[in-house]
Amino acid sequence: MELIKRGAEAEIYKARWMGREVVIKRRIRKGYRIKELDEEIRKRRTKEEAILMVDARKAGASVPIIYDVDTVKMEIIMEYIDGKRIKDIIDAESSSRQREICEMIGESVAKMHSNGIIHGDLTTSNMILTDRLYFIDFGLGMKSFEMEAMGVDMHLLMEAFNAAHANKKLFEWVFDAYEENFDRAKEVKKKIEEIIKRGRYMKRVS
């Protein structure tokens, strides 16, 4: 097994399992929590993430196939996606290709939101491009039809584009495709504007 990422909540390994190249996401123990409580939280979050990924696939978004969920080791064993992160490639693409990728993002997020699937960490680091666009890392995700949750998801993506990428039209292209595929997109846009205003207010009072 090869450790490829260590985060606050989990370790990500590349490995072979049943003859397949896979990714193993293992939720790590938090020493500051009571052992029984920690196990309960990690078990619940492992199950919830796996269910969310399955639901996202049913909704029409591309996510890694889940092969196994182990609630003793707190692991999700899933398909290894051999592609490149959108974060690493989009700036080098032509404008027309950038737009094409952004439209894929917007359409996929619309499918998830239409089915009450909130990714929770919607950034270009959590999208992988092969012959299609895959979404990974649903560890902060949840099921919700609340406009606040959808607005926060899209606001985070907007911030990610603005902070990490040169072309400032990228999020606009994402949202155009999102709006074409989600009938509540105008409500989400209003919520994003509210979130931006709240952020400006917090900066003023802090």
C-alpha cells in the first residue's frame, strides 16, 4: 500500500485489492475523543460517505465505484481513477476546452443538487478528469435539499476558482451549465449573494 494523502480525518492509500488497482480511504482515530465515541463517529461517517457516493452515481454524476466498506477498519475501498485533477490542468487548457470542462462540472453538480446531494468540499482538487469528469472525497458531504447547503457548496466552488485559477470566467461557465440543468439555480444564486454579503459584513465587524 502506498500512502498518497494524509488529511485531518483520513488517510488515502493506493493499493491492489482482489486483483484491482484501488484507493483505500481509512478514517483515522482521534486521540482526544473517548474511544467508543470515536469509533461510533468514524463508523457513521464511513457509512454515510459510501451511501452518498452511491447516491451521486445514481443521480448521474461520475464517482469512483465502491468495492467494499469495512466498518471495523473504518475503510472505503474504491476504484482508482487514473486521471488528472482539474486544479492541475485547467489553467493550461484552451479557452474552449476550459469552457467544456466547466460545463461538465456545472451539469454534474446540478444532477447532484437536484437529488439533494451536497458534496461539502466542492473544489477543483476533488475533481479528476479522464474521458469523463469524476468527483472524489465526499467526506464532508450530506443529503439536503436546503438552499443554504446548496449555496454554500457553490460558493465554495466559486471561491476555489477565484483563488486558484487565472481565467475569471470559469465559474460563470460552470454556473451557466448548472442553471440549464437545475430548476432551482436562481434561488441558489441568490443564496450565494447572501453568503458573499455575510462574509463582507463579518470582515467589517472583525
